[in-house]
Amino acid sequence: MDELLREWFDRNGRDLPWRGTRDPYAILVSEIMLQQTQVERVIPRWRAWLERWPTAAALAAATSGEVILAWQGLGYNRRALALHRAAQAIVTNGWPDDLTKLPGVGPYTAAAIRNQAFGEPVLPIDTNVARIQERTGHAFGPDSLQALFDLGATVCLARVPRCDVCPLAAACPSRGRRYEPLRKQSRFEGSFRQRRALTLRLVADAPRQLGELDSEAVAALSRDGLVEEEAGLVRLPV
Ligand code: SF4
């Protein structure tokens, strides 16, 4: 199955910019961005980020405020600070053997970096990869990672898989099945997450008086280190 999949990938794989590099820092940036943001939105932001901060050292030298500002629109802003702290840790101590020691890097992201940057034989298993393995009953090898990403994103979809165009169909026991809708993601509209995002956007535009802002959102942002408050003025950290 791995071979069938990789042949399909050679013809149909997406041209994602981070596939052209083995630089662990560039892969780290892509993986942190992709944790909670869709690929299409990440592509231009990843390029811009790497242009501005091409190395971990360049990012480590930025201020937290600059990093938060550059992250705006990607959502889940704590990732920006984690990435910044990870860059500082890499500059100070080098890449750790255990990548989960880096801020913002859990077991999945660590495995993704080990596979893509260091060429280690580990297969990071996200929901797409898990779904394909479960449906096909096949344990794919680490070299199939990029192909699995694309098959999961374009063919072996969660609810209505496109088995008619799937390269694995002849060997897949789940061919033709339909699936119940997955659990919906919690609504963003009207949520506290939205209030936090709006408040951070206002503060990213310019420092604001606390009285102008949603105080609960400011308190939460401040706890996460995303804003600072002094004498009633709320600003990005410097
Ligand atoms: S045949 Fe259908 S269920 Fe099986 S891997 Fe392909 S798309 Fe997924």
C-alpha cells in the first residue's frame, strides 16, 4: 500500500513550500502554525515569517510584541509566544534530543520535526493519518508521511471519502463506506476565544486604556503573557 500511495503522491501531491526544506527551524515554524490553522492560510504566513525571521536566532532576537503582531490572523496566539520561546531555547542550548522540551512542541509536533527535518524513521499520527490507517487496516511507513497528509486532505475525507479516485481503493476494506459527521468544532462566534482575539487585535493596533477593553479578555491575555498592563494602559509585551 505504501508504494501505491507514494506513486499517487508523485503525481498528485500538493506543492507545499515547507516540503522544499529540511531546515528544522523552518519545519518547526510550519508545524506550530499548522497545529490549529488550515494549510491554505498558513502558506503565505509561513513564507512571510521565514522572510522576516529566517533563523531561530533572528526570531529569538525579536520582541514578544513583534512576534504577537506578526502572528495576528493565525489564531491561538499563545503559539506565537511558544514559538518565540522555543527559538530562544534553541539559540541558548541548541536543539534538544527530546524535542518536547521545547515550548509549544508536543509528541506529535516532535515526531513531525524528527521525520521531516532530521529524516528519522518515525511516523507522526494526526487525525488524518489515524483515519487512513484505521480504514485501510495498514500501518504505513514514515516515508509515506507527506502522501498520507495529502490523501487525508483531498481523498480519504472524514465523512464522505472519495473512494472512486483513491489509489488504495482496490486493497481497502472500507471502500465505499460513509461516516457520521464528526463532532463539530465549538463555535468561535460569540465565544470567549473570539473576545480574546478581538481584544488582542485592538491592542496590537495600538496601546489602549483598560477601560476601553473587555477586562476579562485582558486578564486572560495578560495571564498568557500576550499583553501587559501598566497604569491602566494595555499594550503588547516588549
Ligand atoms: S478506499 Fe476510501 S476509505 Fe479506503 S483509503 Fe481510499 S478513500 Fe479512504
